[in-house]
Amino acid sequence: MLKVNSAKRNLWRFNKKTNAEHLLPWLKSADIFFDQCTQCAECLIVCPTKIIVKGDGGYPKIDFNLGECDFCAKCADICTQPIFLDTTQPAWLKKAQISHACLAYENIYCRSCAESCTAQALTFQLGISALPTINNELCNGCGACVALCPTHAIEIKE
């Protein structure tokens, strides 16, 4: 009798939950997005920073390793599906999060993230070693800090 390992089989299936992490700004919800997105790729074409890429299942997603979101709203404007909120609202609740892979935790001077942050949400507290802090009131989750981090210690998450 052949036993099927369903955990391995599920690796090849598209999973909405795991693919919802880097969706586009201003989406009503991940469920509405996955149900109504036609995968036309118009949002990829109009994105001026070219950070919208085709993700798993052909759905568009943001790749912050390519750059930052400037919240121009062109992706929402070009879309013919009713999947976006009003773009005068905040784009999302996502913020930068820094892991202990940050060079500052090894007493190595870097600060590339703070230098890239136009919102000035990333700062380094002075002390024996300057560790990064994120002001969540100022962070808009644009991702400008992600691509520049040499240790990939920064993620944009809710």
C-alpha cells in the first residue's frame, strides 16, 4: 500500500495564506484580491519603481528587494477589478521590522537603513553600541530600507 505524504504534496499547491504577505497596497483584503484579481499584469507595467512582480500562482506581489513603494497608487488606478480601497487612506499597516541579523548587533557600523529612510522612522540610539529603533508612527512600510540591508535583516510586515 502506497502512503502519500500530504505535507509534501501541499508544497506544490498555491497557498493563499503564505502568498498574502507582500500583496499590493490599498487592498480591501487578501481574500478579495485572490478571488477577483485577473492576473492581467497591468500593475506590473505601470509601477514606476518596478517592485511589483509576478508571484506564485501568477498573482502580483511586491518585492522589496528590488526597491521601495512610493505609494503612487498607479497599481490601484489601473486595475479594473474592485479590489482596492480608496487611495486617500493609508496604504497598509505594514511596518519595518529588524531582526538580530542586523550588523549593529555585532557592533558593526552600517546604518544604511536609516540613511535610506525619508520618513526618518529608523534611528540608532547612541550608547556602547548603537542599535536600530523604528518609530512605528513614522514608518509607512515603504520598504526603502529592505534592499539596502547587507544582511537582509529587515522585513516589512504587519
